[in-house]
Amino acid sequence: MIRRIAPGWVLLLVGMLYLSGAAAPVLADEASDQYNYAVGLYKQQRWNFSSEAFQKFVEKWPQHEKIEAAELYLGLSLVKEQKYDAARAQLRPFAEKYPQSKYLPMRSINWQNAVTF
């Protein structure tokens, strides 16, 4: 008798968890996925792909909390690709937009004039 009741209780418990949302998977948002994908490409030194991925992120999610890092990574990816004009066009505004950025190694430098490749 206990064997017949136990599977019923298990099914009832699983059903209640599913309906309550406890069993629903938690998915990351698309913006975070795109940022992490771009960072992964950068770490793999796949510069052309990382610059494209960061460009997409910057254009699609300009208000995201990771935008500052993404804009810098975009510029650095372009440097690694030896696309110096595009890198300069990305990094100069970055330094002006984020003068106190934790990503700028020496915040006291006049970066507008210092970014020369």
C-alpha cells in the first residue's frame, strides 16, 4: 500500500514545485550573454570576432552596467587587430567619457592627447 501512495506524493510534490516556479530554470539575460561571449573571444585572442561582438553589445545595450568595460575592450580589440584609426576613434571618447575609470591605469594623464598609435 505504501508503494502505491509514495509515487503519487512525489508526482504531487514535483507538480507543485513546477507550478510555483521553483523548478523553472534561471536564464541569463541576452546582454550579459553577449558581453560574456565577447570577453571569451577576447581571452582567446580572437580579436576580429571580439571586436565585432563588443561592437554589437555597445550598439544594442548602451545603458548596460558593463558598457564601460565593453567600450574599452572594443578599443583594445581594435588595437590588437592593428586597426589603429578605429581604435583611436573608440579610445579617445572612452577616456573623455570615463575620466575616472578604474580601467585607466593613470587617471591623471591627458588621455585625449596621449592616445597616439
